Amino acid sequence: MHEHMHYQDNTCIERLNRIHSDRRENKSGFRGLFLTKSGSYRVNITFQGVHYHLGYFSNMADAIQARLDAEAVMHDGYVAAYDKYLERAEKDQAWAENNPFYYKVYRIGDKFQVSTIEI
């Protein structure tokens, strides 16, 4: 059975909802972490078609935490904002027609900021 996928801003809502349980393991054993030849961990994440390099870490626990922190902002934050948007859109269709869903991530230094519509 093929489930229907919902895309918003080139982002699959269903995939973000299950990304934590549907990890494809690579050689490091964790999505977005890559063990380098020097023994450090390179951490990446992709969101809305943009690839972000989160840094190099000598400690795997720090590398995993950096990835989880980015997922919380990008993946979990997106799903929460989209759910909240849908809730309001269902109550006020005219508002939804004039206010399309908007969720953009910006990197400022080593931190991520989110811009979204006020819901």
C-alpha cells in the first residue's frame, strides 16, 4: 500500500513526522554523521533543498547532539508550525487563502533562526 504524501515548500510532511524512527544508518550509525579519515565526525543536514554543514566534532555524542538540535529546529519545528497552520486554516479558510504557509530557516553564525507567519 502506497500512502499519500503531502508536500509543502518541497518538504514532505509525512517524512519529517517519521524521520526519527526511520533512520537509514550509514557507517557512523546515525543519519547525517560521517566519520572522516582523521577520526572526527562531519555533521550535515538538508532541509528544503538546502544543505547545511553543522561542523566537525571529535566526540560522537557532541556530533549527534548537533544533528538533533538542528532536527529540532528544522524538522520538528516545521511539523509543529504546519500543524498549527492547518488548524487555523481549517477554522478560517479566507485567512488561509490570504496567508500561505511560510517556514524558512536562516543560519546566523552557528545558530538557526526560523521565520514563519504569525498563527
